[in-house]
Amino acid sequence: MNPPGSGANAERPLRYKARKKTAVHGILDGSTLSKCRRTVLNRTLVVMMTLFSFISSEAGIPPPDGGDSKGNTAEGTKALVSNTTGFSNTAIGAGALYKNTTGVGNTATGMAALGSNTTGFSNTAIGVSSLMLNTTGNYNVALGDSAGDHLSTGDNNIDIGHNVSGVAGESNTIRIGNTDIMVTYIRGISGKTVVGGSAVFVDSNGKLGTITASTRFSDAIKPMDKASEAILSLKPVTFRYKTEIDASGTSQFGLLAEEVEKVNSDLVVRDKDGKPYSVRYDHVNVMLLNEFLKEHKTVQEQGATIARLEKQIAALTAGLQKVSAQLEVGKARAQTVRNNQ
């Protein structure tokens, strides 16, 4: 048996430490290897550990502690070390704002936070590796370990949560919570009345939005006609959600997505795996409106027909009454003649 600290197991930390040091030099010195870049993009703990390794191996280099005449504050090894004319920046953590040169008003708290930023301004990154790959993007906010670490050149993004990475180059986007989040609670909404707003919908990827109904966003517009007749085959049901969803067992009224799919698959909402999940009740309502309008038109046509028939009947009645009166007069005259005889 090999004694503790010897053999292959002893060599493994040394090899790992060497790889970490190579990776961190690639990140901080601009000579990033493809393997290192993949490591960064994958947001693994290797990046974090490489920075720790680098700090320990470069212990003789004092950090750029404190502030300067440009209103910059740096605390941590290699923090804001490349700055030239940038001002009003705050970098706290090893490698924070490492590549910043002329960027202004950035705040980076956490190891490698905004580490690739060069000219981007007014960014806020709080968390290890947050906004790590941002280079020229502005007004971005990232909160959490590796939050926004895929953002690069886009502006005005907000990424909140561990590994809420964002998308390279995107702008004006809010992302909250990673794919492990299963339940969301937001106070101050339930029971609060909003007048004149729009219903909010969510797709299978968690994207929020409202339904638009303007010609500005629509193509191939045509009357619904018979397309709405599909709802006549739908079968409304009563049901209760399973106990793990609703322990109170409240009665529900609606449609079942699997049954609706058999009638018209366009009326089904699907989950991220493509399975039927819910029903597009807003579309069902519009189809009901179309069927109602069709029936209303039929009723109006029938009403017009009835009105015409009523006029015809009235005319016939008047004619019959006239004929009947004439017959009565004829009968009276005939009776008078008979009496005179």
C-alpha cells in the first residue's frame, strides 16, 4: 500500500493545479485557449478554482488596494489592473474588471466579475464570474454566481440567479431563475385590481408576454368562417386536480388538453417536451364568438323571413276577411230575394 500523499493520487492535485493555472492565465492574460474558453462558457467550478490557484501562486504580487485619482476602487489580485482612462469603477475580487481599460461606472463584486470588460460602462455584476464575458455591453445587471456569464456585447440586460447565463449579444432582456426553479411566488399581485391591462401568458421556456391583436404584427388575415366549428365537438368536463397540486380538491370546470388535441391540435398548449399541457382558452373564446356571430346572422335572416311571412299572412287575412264580408253580403241579398218571393 502506498503511504498517504504518494502515488497517482498525490500527483492528481498537482496536475489539476497546473491545469487551473494554465486556464487562469488564459483568462486574465488574453491568450485564452479553446479548451479554456469552453471551460469558461460551461461555467464550471474549474474557473473559480483556477483563480484561487493563481492567487496562491502569485502571492508576492500585492493587490491594487484602495482608490485612485479617477475615482476607481480595486480590492483583489489583478482587480482593475488593465485600467487606463476608465473612471468611477469599483472592482472587488480577484480578476474583477481585469481587462477594463476605458469603461466607466462599472461595479464588479466577485472573483472574475466583469473580468473581460474593456470599454463597457454602467454595468453591475455581483457574484463569482458574473458578467465574466461581457466586453463592450452597457447597462447590464447580473446578480448571482455565474449570472450573465454568457452576455458579451448586448446592452440593458438583467440576469438574476445562479447560472442564469443569458445569451451572447442579446439586449433588453430580463432573465430570472435557472431551469432548476420549479415554483414561483410573487407577493403583492393576488387581489390587486388592474384596470385596462392585458393578460400575461407564459410559454414553455418561461418567456412572459401579452397577446397582440394588431395588423402591425399579423399576416395572412382572413375570416374564421367554418374553422370555429371545431369547438362544437369539444366536451367540457368537471374535474379535480391531484392532491399534490390542490389538497383541497376544489372542483374545476374546463377542457382536457388530450381530448382537445383530438379535435384541433392548434388549441393545445404544450410543455417543453411537446406534450399537451393546457388549452388555449382565449382562442376557444374567440371561436365561440365566431359561432355566436354566425348564429346571430342566421337568427337575423330567419327574423327577416318571419317578418315577410307575417306581412304575407296579414295580407292574406285581410283578403280573406274582405271575401268573407262579400260572401256575407251575397248571402243577405239572396235571403232577401227568397223572402220577397
